[in-house]
Amino acid sequence: MIPCCFAIIPDRSHQPLAMFADLQDAMDWGLKRLGGDSFRIKYISIARVEREDDATIGDDVPAGCEEDPSEEPLVPSGRLLS
């Protein structure tokens, strides 16, 4: 769980494109990837919400085939809690 973070939200969008724990990292990434006047940064609180079917998957996964948590979307299924 990430208790709070800085979300990069592109202009004309309501969904975060990226999230960072550090404001400086968020600003650097936004400027490098999107440019100076094409995004906003919003401080938000988030939590991972597991679905029922996610909780039962762990026992059926063969050894070495576990999902890499770094590849998970930051906001699963579009659920953003603020």
C-alpha cells in the first residue's frame, strides 16, 4: 500500500499516468515525458483493492511463475481512492 503519492495527470485527462512518492521525481518525470505545460501534479492517497478472484490465485500458481509486483498497474481496474 502506498499511503500517499504525487500523481501525474496529463491535460484533458482525469486518470493518472504515473505516480511517485517524491515530488521532485514526479516533476522531473512529467517535464521529461510530457513537457512543461501539458500536465498537473495532484497529491493523493491510494490503496490497492483486491478482488475476490485475486485472493484465490496464489495456491494454483506454479513455483517461479508468480507475478512480479513491479509490473502491476498502479491503480488496478481504474479504482482510485482519494
